[in-house]
Amino acid sequence: MPIDPGTDTRPRTRSRIDSSLAISIADLFTIGIGPSSSHTVGPMRAAHAFAHVVARTGRTPTHIRVELFGSLALTGHGHATDRAILLGLAGETPEAVDPALIAGIVAEISATRRIDTPAGPVAFDPEVDLLFRKGEFLEGHSNAIRFTARLADGEPIAQEYHSIGGGAIVAVGARAGRLGHNIVQPHPFSSGAEMLKVGEETGLSIAAIVARNETAWRSAAESDALLDRIAEVMNASIERGMREEGLLPGGLKVRRRAKVIHARLRAQPPEQQFARVFEWVSLFALAVNEENAAGGRVVTAPTNGAAGVVPAVIRYYRDFIPGADAQGVRTFLLTASAIGFLYKKRASISAAEMGCQGEVGVACSMAAAGLAAVLGGTNAQIENAAEIGMEHNLGLTCDPIGGLVQIPCIERNTMGAVKAINAAYLALQGDGRHLVSLDAVIETMRQTGEDMHSRYKETSLGGLAVNVVEC
């Protein structure tokens, strides 16, 4: 349906997650590429899935058409959605594709007007067959993609996908496409209140609850290995971001700053390092999100646009808290994931639905909980930290200039990381009793996102995106 920037006629329905289904840490923290989980990672997965749907017919397609709707159409160019679609149709996945090879793969497709899909080579001209339906929103979700393939005998195959945030996709009409798993966990919970109740009844910490629930998917040793791999990629994105320099792609001529800031901070006398702790934290977040904006390897945490918050606070724990160790990092990630599960089940982590409160706000809430846990917080204090982290991000809009995940997105992650640390220490000063519950703040975020005008939800039709002249 068309949308006028001056009105808000978008459908209010969306691809909701069944709160009874289980979500794993592997669903929340996924390794992919930048710049966006919902606009890059999700579309690549959707294209990859559709290519295999066609391949399973055993027949070679003669033509494929892709249509992007809603926020994907409005800001897809800036978020590299077109590039992601081509890569997915060519059989690439966000987890496995080599970022250094992406430009060459895309250039070859554009030059030859052909994609070697899992079903065979298909004629595909990105200028003709990849359509940005700007101003049109499909029922169900703001991030919608429609694929249509025509087989050699003329039979069409069509499938619609929704990119619902954090790189997750839903195949419309397919039960298997729902996010979540119909499995039995030892200690299921779908609200903050239920999470705390499980802790009271079992005597388990929030991290231990999640760890036991993960045994429904894999062994404890395998979960530890997964968490260590996630932490490794997070830290690698910080290190890589602090080494790289130059302009970020996209035309805004945004210069990478992390390398210069890193050099300046390292030049400070050792006795001044702790006095500059928030500068270091900001640097860590900045480095990750500059890497994300450049299309590098990052971890969705819980999204790419907010990928710097959790890694920055983990690095703060590792570098500035005495006694920090690998088990503490696992505890941090397990605790943070519990909070992320609640936002995915009870609201959304998609900026196209919630604004940036659903991305940086959720990341801040998750990181605050994780830090409170490794600093010795009780379950009640951890829940309080998560609530504080979101409470002071409510109403945060998503208004990327030029549709790029650069301004204000990169700096916004630095603010989210610092807020998370502050939220954790505030919660630890109390005994866990507080007036506003985490469930209440999640519901408030959901209602605020529903009420927020569409121009402030990843469309680049309002806010900074229209009030700042692109250079």
C-alpha cells in the first residue's frame, strides 16, 4: 500500500513471535556482515532460502524477480540490501561469506547479468529484476521481500519473506518459518516475572537458567564453545575497527575515527587510563560500528545497527574489572541473552517497527544486565539494570541520514554502552526492589513503537535524515 510521508497509514499488524516457542542464544547472537541485520543479513538469508526452494523443485529457473517493500525499499540502497539479495541468490550466507570477496561477486553478477544459483545459472539484471517498491508496505511487516521465479515450463514459484530484526526471517505462510523452536526447555520463561520466579524456585542465577535451557539444543561444552566463538568475533571486530582508517562507503564521506582515538588513548600515562574509562568504552563501540558500516564481520547483538554496545561493555569488563575471565564473559552473554529473548518475544528488535529503541535501547538493556551479573548482582538487581537500560532509551527514533548505518548510528552505540554501565552500577546500589518492572518497560517500548510515526522508523523520511543536508 502506498504511504504519504505526511500520514501514517502503515498496517499495524506484524510477524509476531510465538512467545511459547523457545529461542536460543544461537538465534540471538549470530555472526554476519554489516551494515544491517534486518536490511542486509535478513535479506541475504531470505534470498538464500528462496534459491534453495527453487533448487528443490529439480528444475532450472529461467527468470527471478525480487521486490522490496516498506523500509527495505526506502533505505535498502544505503543498507546494501541489493548487494545482500545478489549474494543470497548466489548461495552465500552471512556467516560464511568472505567480506573481502563480496565486491567481486556483486561486480561479476552486474557485469554478466547472470547469477549462478543453487538451482543453476539464471539470467538476472539487477537494474531490471531487483525492484525497490518505495512507498509500498505489505501487510504483516515493514520489512517485506517478494521473490518470484519462473521455471522452464512456465510455472511460477513465489514466496514472501519478512525480515523481522536481528537477521531473523519469517517465510509467510510457512509454519517452519516462525522464529523459535517447538522444543521443551527445562526452565522456560516468557516474561521478566517468570524469569525471576524460576530463579526463586530453583536458586539458579539468570545465566544458569539460560545455560540449562540451552541443553535442549546442545551439550554444555558445545554451548561454551559457541559463547567463546561469539565473544571472539566481537573482540575481533573491536581490534579490526581500531586498526582500519579512511572513509566509510556510501557517499557521506564519514571518516573512521577509531584508529586515531585509540592512538591518542594509548599515548596517555598509565595512571590516567582508568580516569579515561568511558573514552575507552566509547572507542570500543565506535570501532565495532565503523567496522559494521564498512560491511565487515560483526555479531548481531541483538542487531547490526546496535552491534557495538554489548562488545564494548564486555571489553570494559575484561580490561577494567579485576578478576575478569572467560567464564565471566560467558555469564555476561548468557544473562544478556535472557533479556534479549524477552524483547524478541514481547515486543520487537526491529527498528522498522520500534525505532532505535528496539536496537540500541535493547542492546543497552542487555549489556546492563550482563554487566550487573558479572559484578555479582542478584537476579533482582540484574532485572533492575535491564529495566534502567531501556527506560532511558524509550522513544529513541531511527533516522539514518542517507539510509546509511552511520549517522547517528555509530555514535549512538557509544552512548548506549556508557548508559549500560551506568545502569548496571545504579542497579547494584539498590537491593533489586524498584517501581518499574522490566516487563512494564518492555510493554512501554512496544506501545511507543506502535505509536511512533513511520517516518521515524528506519525510513529516512524524518528526523536527522531530512534536516541534515547530505554532503
